[in-house]
Amino acid sequence: MTQDSDRLRADLARYYDQNAAERAVRTLPDERVARRRRFIARLQEEGRHSLVEIGTGPGIDGAAFRAAGFDVAGVDLSTVHVELARAAGIDAHVAAAQELPVARFGDARADGSR
């Protein structure tokens, strides 16, 4: 990793840490909620049972996936987001998408199925 990408990740993490509380309680746009519902329906149709969310944020979507019966793991650059996601029952870890801690996700496969 280069110094520029390290600095960018640190800046992003700091930004999201500072705005985590606000993001945790915001109302999501109707279209986003509708897209999430369609995604959940598709996963269910395909017989999926688990998923890994990249950029899990404070766990809003992850909580909806859990409520739909999925095992949810996630990564985020923000330590505050990870704490909030864990409080929502998500197996969340501080990591970048390029460096997924795959061993931490148990027996969940990369395609989202078990």
C-alpha cells in the first residue's frame, strides 16, 4: 500500500468516525430501502443464508439483513461504525475491502452461501 492510499484510508476512517452517530439514526431514502428489499428477496430466492457487507457503516442495512434471517458479517474502515454494527448483532471488523479478514467469517463462503 502506498502512503497516499494509507492517508486516504485514515482520512475516510476519521470522517466516518466523526459522523457515525448521525449516520446511525438517519432515515434512509425510500429507494434505498426498496433496493435492499429486492436484494433480500433475490438472496432468499437463491437460497442464500449469509452475506459479507463491505462498508457496513453503523449496521442499518446489516440489521435489516439479520431481521430477514441472514447471518451477516461486515467490514468498515471506521472503528465507531464497527462498534455500532456489532451492537446491532453484526460480526463486524475494522478492515478495508482489499484486505478482507476472511478467516474471521467462519464457514461463510465468498459467494454468500453456506
